[in-house]
Amino acid sequence: MNDEGHVLSAVWMSDRPVDEAGVRSAIDAVLDQDRASRTRERRIRIGGLIPLAILLPILLWSAAHGVTPLVRGAYALMAAGAAVIVCVEWTYLEWSRQALPGPADTRSQLQKTAFMLARQVRLLHTAPIWCSPVFIGVALLGLWLYRERTAVEAFALWIITAAGWFGSGVATVAARARLNARRQQLDGLLGDLQ
């Protein structure tokens, strides 16, 4: 728990009259920190969605006009995976927007934010599965390269694909850890409010 949580614990454990301004400022500081984190995260995610949305029509065109059925299938898988990623990111951003502090009372706002963070953690837990069609499609392109071109090109593509999939998994674990830490911080504040 951070300094704001310690301030709240000290306020509720003391025999002195509760300083409502101190309690309110501690809660506001936590909610402001969460709001700033969500705003920064939203900008980064929107920046990633724009190139993905531009890439989607290119993948669909390539799926329709590929040189072999294997290549067309690979591009179709990548297009399906990109579409799923766009939809999931859109859902994630919507949940993030819904969890922003609003005019509700403090306790219900903290509960709502903690609930939304838990939903986002569950969604990120399945990220390697819902982004897998993209990586499988690229691996199929590597298979086509192996059959039609050279093994060196195929293995290079497979290594890059495996590194990308592994890197996205590591990034997902890190994002889940950040969201879990924020959720635990909010759960601590909710526990202190009882």
C-alpha cells in the first residue's frame, strides 16, 4: 500500500476525531493517480490500435489475392486475429473509460474501479489465446517460405514470430501485474473504509 493508504489507516486507527479533509485528500490522491494511469494507458493503446486498423484491410486483401491457398489461409488467419485484437482492445478501452471516477460517492467509485480492474486482469489473462491467430498465420507464411523459397528465410520468420509471441506474453504479464497492484491498492482502501 502506498503513502495514501497509510494516511487512511492512521486516520481510522487514531482516537482523534476524523479529519475528513485528510481522508478525502488521500482518497482523491489515489483516484487521481488511477485516472492519470488510465489516461496514459489509453493513449498508448489507441496509438497501437490505429496501425492495426490500417493493417486489417491490407490483410483482408492479401487473404483474397494470395499466391497459394496456404498464403491466403495465413493472411486470413492474421486478419481474423487482427480483428479480434481490435475488438478486444476496444472493449478494454471502454471498460477503462467506465472505471474513471465520476460523481458517485467515494465507496461505490472505489468498488466500481476495483471491479473494472479485475475484469481487465481476466481479459489480459487470456491475451495469448486471442492474439494467437496472428502468430499462427505468420508461422504458416514461414511454412510457405520453407516450401517455396529458402529454409533460412523461413527459420528467420519463425524466430521473429516466436520472439514476438513471447514478448507479447511478457508485456501482458507486466500489464496484469500493474493492474493487480492498482486493484489491491483500491481493495486496501475499501477495507480501510469499513
